[in-house]
Amino acid sequence: MKKLIILLTLSLSMVSYAQEIHFPDLSPQAFVKQEIGNTNFELSYSRPAVRGRKIFGELVPYGEVWRTGAAWCSTLSFDQEVSIEGVDIPAGTYSILSIPRPTDWVIILNKDTTLYGAYKYNKELDVARFQVAAKKIPEVQESLSMKIDFVPNHALMTISWEFTEVSFLIKTSTHQEMESYIADKLLTRIETDDENYIQAAEYLLLNNYDLDQSFQLLEYALEIRDSENVRGSRAAVLQQMGRKGDAEKEIQTAIALVKASDSMSESDKKVSIEYWESRLTELN
């Protein structure tokens, strides 16, 4: 009886310990969230490791549909319609599958996000299929990596593992949305908040779009309210236009506005004036 009690105690202890410990997954799950332009992206995928194996052409056969990961399917979500290789794809969540080949891959986005592996993959549920070049990378990527890089207004998705990497551009509707807003609300003077004119002008400037229109929007902002912000933005646009002297005048006006301000503390004035003076130094 005493032996039975000891055995039961040991068994219960082992069960309790097993419930507390988390055994590491050979292909741990990874999550990526990224805001790009007007679109929020989410990526979920597992990260199998090379572990001394030959991956492409052996573990992952060429010419066959692959889950692009391990265990459950990898998924990509976006909350606005996007375009990939000329194909418009509605907002939603899609599984990412692929057909690796020596010099290129076929990337597949599929509506079925419940797939375990590619065993029950149904081509009829594809929303997009496109071909991308596969390039060799000099150093081994031990664990499968998927990342979403920011390219102005668009997303560049890259998949790399072992000595292979593929990338493709995901286009958002950010610029079209901004163009519509500028045309409908700002150029028509419907908007009354000067900050919206300033932000739109800076968007055009920073993305190297229409400098003349950017300056026009700042003219409208100036009519609503004269401030150091609008003067600073005007200086940036004028500098980009090559009008250095006019840019200097705008910064000097910004400094004068700060000095005359009744709403700023002396310490805030000092910080702001130092900033604008550094801008003047950069121009010279």
C-alpha cells in the first residue's frame, strides 16, 4: 500500500510538472503587424529551420504546391483592397501557398485559411496566382523568414529560407485616396483645418509628387492661419524647388512668429527658435 501511495504521488507530480513546462516548438509561430499607407497588414506563419537538411529540391520538392511554412497554413491579412501583379484582391485574410522552382516561384493566395499543409488545397479557391523570380542569397537563412517592408505607399513582402529568397510588391490605394481627398476637400477649399492642408502638402513633398500643388495647398493653409508650422513647410517646399533665398525668408518669419507668440512658454520658445536656426544653418 505504501508503494502504491508513493507511485501515485510521483505520477501526480509528473503530470503537474508536465502541465507547467512548455516544450519548444521546432517550427515556432511568428506574427507581423505593419501599417503601410492606408492599409493594415497582418502576417502569421510558422518558422521551420534548416537543421542541416537540404530544403529546396528535396524537403520541399520543386514543382509542387507547398504550404510555405510548417503545420497550419501561413496567412496574410489586409484591411483595404490591394493589387498584386495587376490583380485586385479584396480586403480579407488569405492562406499563402507557393510552388517553388529553381529560378522562380508561383505565389498563391487562397481563400481557405484552415489548411494544414497543402493536402486539401483547392485551386478553385485561389484569389491570385503570380510568378516571381527566385534569387540565391550568400548566407544561409536558418529559419524561414517572412517580412513586410515599407516601400512608399506600398508593401514589399519577402520570403527567404536556406539560400533562396523571393519578393513581390503589394500595392495599396493610398495615393489614389490622397489624390481624391486633395481634389475633393482641399483644392475646393471645403476643408477649414489648416493642419490638413499642411499634412497633405508634406505628403506630396515627401513622396516627391507635385511640388507646385504642395505649395498651393500651403498658400491655402496660410490664408486660414499664419503659423510656424506652415512657414516651415513652405520653406521645405521652396528649398526642394531650388528657391533657397525664399526658403530662408520663410524660416525667419517662423522665428518671428515664435518670438511674438503669447501662448508659448519661454522654454518652449527657446527650443523652437534653436530648431529653426539650425534649419537656417543647414540651408547655408
